[in-house]
Amino acid sequence: MLTIDFLINTLSLGSLYAMLALGLVIVYGILKLVNFAYGELLMIAGYTLYILGGLSTTLPWFVIAILAVLVAAAISYLTEMIAFRPVREKSLTAMLITSFAVSTLLQNAALLIISPRARAVPLPDFFSQSVALAGSNIPIRNILSIVTAVVLFGALSLLLKYTVLGIALRAAADDFRMTRLLGVPANLVISTAFIISGFFAGVVAIFWTARTASVTPTIGAAPLLVAFVACVIGGMSNLLGAVVGGYLYGIIYSLLSLWLPQYLLDYREAFMFLIVILILLFRPSGLIRGNASSERVG
Amino acid sequence: MNLKLQFSKWFRTNSTIVLLLVPLLLLALLTQIFGGSLLYRIVTVLFINLLLVLGLQTFMGNSGILSFSHIGYMGIGAYASVLFSMTPEAKAATLPDLYPLLQNVHLPFLVSVLIGAFIAMLVAAVLGYPLMRLSDAAAVITMFAVLVIIQVVLVHWSAVTNGPRTLYGVDNYTTLWVSVAFGLLGVILAYYFKESNIGLMLRASRDDRYAASTIGINIVNVRWLGFMLSAFMAGFAGGLWAHFITSFSPYAFYLSETFAILAMLVVGGPGGISGAVIGTVAVTFVHEGLRQIENSVNLQGGGLVGFTEVFLATSLIALLIWRPGGILGGREISWPRRKSQSQDDQLLSGSEKS
């Protein structure tokens, strides 16, 4: 049962989920905002792939992919600047509802401007090829997602450890008010967090859309839910927790698919969210604890 | 004379409820007299929405916790009520795999809706009790988790819900006046809950949960009571809606509907009943009006899918930037105080110097 391809597939799934969770938590850590519009960033990256792929056949795929990631990061920054910044100081509920509204807005704008129907995204040939490894066929896409995740996590931790901006980001996640008192510009830190968040969403979008080779206006819903669960499992208050949570989600999900009887398989999502509720009840700060949080009464 | 004094005293403290009920009643009457079938339909939906949004206000407005699971209880209320009100023949046609125990049950409309609402409340009570300890982001995510769980169960429990397919064959019982009656009852219920002891304790826990628990308020319990009442109202609204729309699928109880009712509550201001009423009226008319335009454009071959939501979402974002607490900001509308009234008040409460 635990063959090498099961292992690689689970790890690849976990890598995607870990990147998703990281992108969500980096904003949450600083603003305490659960960004409902996060899933729509994946959708935007997907549509950028579709539009650029349709516009020019001469552009190499990886240029299109990089542009898609950049567009997702840019839109993430724009939502922060236009929608979140004005309500940020006022109330958390207003910010949450704003993010829900931004999500609805982007999703329906895609419906209105493009189409409710699925659109094809360009894929390079090697995405559909596989290599033989220890007697089983492994899709190159899965290996690529693991490598991408490892490289990006490495780059991000270097950024957070050794640059002034990275240290400011970590300080802001720890104690935002104190960081501001020390003269770190709040807007810069928050914008950076949103850009990194959009960047990760864009990267995941390339792999996510490759599964069906298409993009729809509602494609963002599933990854958003995954990111929620992964964050809660790992702990909302630190980045390592998000990564661990993402991989754990991948493992639990794969095992549930393997072990659940057929008639319960449809309820897999419900089981995942049941786990979320249980974790929030018994270990509200997740498996990896960050700073003390006061989210529970009684 | 004494009676008049007592009335004016009552009116002074309860003017909000009168000021809310009278225009709503007028709206219903005008619809009855002048309305075409379109207006009739919109106003019926409006009063169902009103009950639903006030249910949401009962929990969210008073406790300050953003509840995403609310529409799920509406779904439970809708499906549960339909199981009791449909005729056995209709059930055999649309739900062939229904459990034999439920197959032959056939109850009157209002009894079924009431049972549906109780079932919704029961589910909320069981799921909700442990969740009431959570606040802030943790509460938001768990409420969202509950919505997803309810949705997954509704979509996959084919025996009871006809799975992801549309459930049809429900009789249309919800007329304009049924919906008006329960919408107005909802206003009264939500208002007096807010003003009641429990409502006051709940609002205290919203404003400062440490101070509230210091003076002996059991936050988990008051939240739980508010949550159950909220789910009951949502379930009731769901039952009414099911018997109005007569065919529906589980996808009618998910994110875009959640967005619509959140918009209704937030536009007016979640903190008060007046805000909820004004928001519901405004958003329902805009929503249904734009939907009509959208549909007529699409009938002529144009593609205008999603325009309503884009408009609503944009206005909601703009409104939140302008007034994060909604139009009314949590205040209630009330009759302006006049001199004679405050004199009446002094007569009743003894001669105090003001």
C-alpha cells in the first residue's frame, strides 16, 4: 500500500497545500485577517495563463507562467491597497466582510467578463510526462511541485532571516503595534505580506490548473478551504505551522482516500472540517504554537 | 387618562418597534393593492429574507461573532420541513430512497415548518455548544467549517435531499401574508431578544468579554442561547422559503447566499434591528431588481452573468470603507423626544428634577 508513488503523490499534494497555507498565514499573522479572497488569486493566475496562452503562441510557457504568478501578486497588492487598507484600522469584522466581498467581486467579475464555462490553460509537454522511479511511474509534475515548494520555502526563510524587510515582517507578525512604534512603516510590511501571499497563490495555481488543464470562475473555492484546514491544523500564528499543517493535510487526505469505505468517501471534506473543529476546540493554537493568542473563552 | 399616559410611556420606550412595523406593514398592503406578480414575488421574498437576516442579527449583531454557518441552518430548515409537508405520492416521486419511517408522514404546512426550525435549532445546539468558546478568527473559521460540513452532507445524503439534484414537488403554501406575518414576528422577536436580559448580557460580552465575565456573565451560555434562537429563525425562514420556491437544490444554501444575507445585515449595520430591516429592504430590492435586468438581457442573447453580485460587492466594499458599522452604525431609529412626553414620563416616575 505504501508504495513509492503513493509517497511521492502525497508529498506533492502536501507541498501544494503547504504553499497554499503559507500564503494565507503570512497575511493572517500580521493583520489577523482570514483572507477569503485568497482563492480568487489562484483563479486570476489561472485566467492569466489562459489569456496569455491564447494571445501569443510564440511566448514560451515558462514566461507565461512567471507572468501569471506576477499578476496574482499584483492583484493581491491591489486588493490590499484598495479594499483592505481603508478598513484595516476600523474593525476586524468589517475587514472579514470586505474580504468576503472582494472574493465575490473577483469571482463574479470573471463570470461577467470571461465566461462561466471552463477555459483551457496552456501546459508544457513535460507536465503530462512521467519518469520511471523504483519500478513505478511518477508524473514529472509531482516531482516538480515538491522541488518548487522546497526551493520557495528556502528562499522565503532566507528572506525572513537575513533581510531587513524579512525581519520587519517577522516582528510585525509577533507584535504589530510595537513594530510600528519602532518606526517600521505599516503599509510597507502589510503590502509585502500581500505580495508574498499572491505570489504563493500564483505558483500553486500553475500546478492546480494543470490537474484539469482548465480554469473556471469557481476554481478558488477548493484551495481556499484546503488552506483554511491546513492553517488550523498547523497553527494560525506562525509560518512553520502552516507548512507542517499543509503537509499533514496532504497525508491525512491521502490516507482518508485510502481507508474510508466507498459510501463515506463523498464525505471526505466534511471529515477534514470536523478535524478542524476538533483541533480548534482542544488545541486552538494548532500543533505548532506561536505566541499566546486570546481566542477562546471559558 | 392614565391609559393614555401608560401608552405614551410604552410608546416612548418602544417607538422603534412601531416605527419599523408600520412601514413594513404599509409596504405589504401596497403590494397587495397595487402589486403585479413581480412585486408580489419580491415582497414575499423580502419578508422571508427579513426573518433570515434578523436571525443572523440575533447572533452576529449581539455577540459580535461573524457567523458563516447561518445559511446552513436555513438549508436544514428547508429540507426538514419539506420532508414532513410533502404528500407521500410526491415523496415517492422525488425521493425514492427515503426511509420508510418518513415515507408516509404528512403534516400541515406550519407544523412542518416548525418541526424544520426545531431540527435546525437542535443541530445548531449540538454543533454550536463547543464552538461558543471560540472568538475572532477561530470562530470565523469554525463557523465556515460548519457551513461546509452542512453543505457536504446536504449534497451527498441522497436519501433525504435527492443529492445534488433539484428537489421538486413541494406544495406552495407561503403566500405574501404568511411571509409578512412571520417577517414581522421576526422583527418583534429579534427586538425583544436584544432588549432582554440575555440579549443585554450577550451584548456586554461582545463589547468586552473580560469585563462581562468578571460581573458573572456566563459568556458561553448566553452565546449558545443566542445561537440557538438565531438558528431557529433561520430554519423557520428556510421552511417558508422552501414552500415558496417549491423546487431547490443544496447549492441554494452556500456561499453566494451567505454573501447576500451578510450584505443585507452589514449594509444597515449589524448592531441593531433597524439596521437589519433597512439593509434587508434595500438589498432585496436592489438584488431582485438587478436580477430581473440580468435575466431579461440574457434572454435576448446577451451574457450578463454575475452583474448583480459585482454591483453588490462593489457597493458593499465602498460602504464598509465609508461606514464600517453600516448606515445606522448599530443605533435604533426612534421617535424624537418631545417635551410633553418627557413630562408624562416625569409624572409616571414621580417628580424628579431633570
